[in-house]
Amino acid sequence: MSTVAEVAEVVRGADALALACHHHPDGDALGSMLAMQLLCEANGKASEASWPSPWVVAPHYEFLPGLDRCIPPSEFPTDPEVLITFDLGRVERLGDLAPAAERAAQVVVLDHHPDNQRFGTHNLVDESVAATAVLVRQLADALGWSLTRDVALNLYVGLVTDTGRFRYPNTTPEVFHLAEELAEYDLPIARITRELFEKHRFQYVQLLSMALARTELDTDHGFVVAWLTQQDLEDFDVSFDETEGFIDHVRACQEADVACVLRESPGEGLRVSLRSTGSTDVAELAAHFGGGGHAFMAGFPSDRPILEVIEAIRALLPERTVPA
Ligand SMILES: [Mn+2]
């Protein structure tokens, strides 16, 4: 394990930094990486930032400052001096950027996933923090780099998405302290919330209504499950990344401890998302399928058919002795 001070030393000593986050980046991955890139820019440190193919972000992240400065994976440095990865626990999640990690002279891993495999030369992995954005804040501090409004906005996006809008069990007093500090940069909180979570095209609302109508509840296992096929996305003209927040509606179901959403990603197989509102550790559940995450929020990819995966998950859930 590396300390924040050691990572700051690596950053100070580098002429240029290559920054990368995981594929289909979420708010914490993107927010942490973009915050770091903007910090570098403000402090005269050269940097390039990217994420693996497919080279797209969900429409609700398009407003993030600095996104337009990112480069496609095809232009990413092939043998960087220092590569920093954000919000990922295993090198495979770097997709087509993984070779850069293998050839980099130094790899700094900034992450908070409990199952992080510490694949870097420097691993700043702290599972006690709510988001990787918290680590970027600490790193800026150690470097003596001041935040700007755009940096604060990106860090706030990491914090608000990884705490499920300050609702998940990782929403500690420290989270609110940092949120307060970031909000002081005159952040448009209501607009950020609307952009991230509330604004969708009418087609999405219709897709949501169809998919919620066929959602299945298994009271014996406290399990609620919904799915979106590639055909559904085509029928409603909705993109895969647009459906990231779908699980928030499914996890509203009070009869279930475990909520599951399976989504077919065009050309990439199935992405399975799990949320726990009870005592079930869904990171453990996801690990059975080669995935991982946090106890309350996890996921895994799969090449198996939707119904088969649902049955395999159900088989791992204990039957309830007391009804909900
Ligand atoms: Mn995260």
C-alpha cells in the first residue's frame, strides 16, 4: 500500500501523466479522472486522459467540465512514464488501455473497491472512502494544488454518484464534510442533480415503463430483477449507457433485499448490476461470476443468456424464513 504522500511524490517527479478510468465510466471514474486532469492543467503538469473503447459516455455525463479535452483510446500513450488509474480494481477493466498499464514505467492505482487487486507499482487503495474522488481530493492536498470550480464540480459528481445521491451506507459524516467544501465553489447543485439523475428523453421514460412492468419479484428470496435486451434498446431508440440509472427504480421495491438489473450491451454481452438494501453482500455475490464491487453495489459481465444468469443468482440467495 502506498500513502497519499508517496503518490504525490510520483506525480511531482513525472514530466507527464497518463490518466485512465474504467470502461463504461461512471460518475466517480470520470469525475475523479477529469478532476485530476484539470488539476494538472492548472498546475503546469502535462497529462492525457482517456477510457477504454467504446469511446462514449452516458449522455448524463456530457456536461462534465474537461470531457472535451480527453483523447480517444487509439491516441493514448502506449508506454507512459506514469499511468494513474481511477476507480478500478483489476487491470482487465482497462480494456484496450490495459497494454499501456503493462508497459508503463510506473502505475499508480487510485481506488476504493475492497476487491482491488493492487496491480500498480503504487497502490493507493482505501475501501473506507465513499468514492475515488475522495482520494483525488487528498492527493491535491498533498501536492499543495488548490481546487477550482471545475475540479470541485467533477469531484462532487464522483461523490454524489457513488453514494447514490447520499443514500447508500457509505454516506458518512466525512462525505458531507467534503460535499460542503465542494459546494462552496459555487456549484449549481440543483442543475448537477438534474443532469445526472433526473433528465431523460421521453423514449427512455417509455422504455422504463415497459421494463418496470415486467419486473419480477421473488419474495421467497427477497429478490427483484429486471432486464433490458438489445432489442428493447433498439425498439425504444435508447442507448446502453443511457440506462445506467435504471436500477435505482428497481431497488425501490421494499420487499427485496437484492435488486438486479441485466442489460445487454450491443457487441459486449450482458452487464449485470446488483444492489443490496439489506444484509446481503452483493460484492460477494458478484465475485461468484467473476465480478466485484462494494457490499451494497456490485456487478459483473456475462456471456450467458439472461434467464440463465437470473436463475444462477437466485440459486445463491438464501431462502427467507421470515417473510418481508
Ligand atoms: Mn467509485
